Amino acid sequence: KELFTKLKINQATCFWRDVYTNGFLKGDDVENQGEFPQENSVDAIFLDLPQPWLALDHSKKMIKKGGRICCFSPCIEQVQKTAQELKQQGWKNLETLECLKRHFERRVKQEQSLFDDVQKKVCTEQNKR
């Protein structure tokens, strides 16, 4: 919520809840706080769960036509199981993206650049003429 406030995104709803069991609609679970969306009222759902496929039935009820779902899964087995369940539920246009963290090292090249070599060769050729 703090990040959304900082970024001035005021149309996002955040809450903590056991979505496997209780889904996204307002229920009787007392530990829950915050605003609850209505069925077919959200543009996107982001699931960062160990078993996102268990929340897909509930997610499908919430998303507007043309909406999107995004699942963060570190293991290919989780991705496969989620994709399989999404296909069974009739989701279309499935994509899997791999996000890698890589550090790039900056190295100073001691040799001349290719441009310098070509320029030297052109000057030499012109001088010969």
C-alpha cells in the first residue's frame, strides 16, 4: 500500500488473505481488513504464492473480460502446473517470462577499436594513391 501511495496509484487494492480457501470476495474471515473488490471487477491479479494454481478458480471470478493474471513462480514445476491449470480453465495467450539478475562488468579495452583500425587502413590506402 505504501508503494502504491508513493507512486500515486490510487486504483489498486491490497489485502492479506488465504486466497486458496477464501478467494478474493468479502467473507467471514475476521482477520481480514481492507476493501474488497466485486466479481468481474478487476483488470489484473498478481499472485506471488507457492501454489498459484490453487487460487486460479477464485481469480477467474474476479477478473474482467480481457483482464490479466500474473503469477510469480521461481520453479519450472510451478510454472508448468499453473500453465496446465490455466489452459484447462480456458485462459488464452499464455506467456512465460524468465527474469534474471545479472551483473555486468565494465572493462576498459586496451586495444584499438575496430573504427581506429579501419580509419588507419583507409588513410594508408589514400596515401598510397
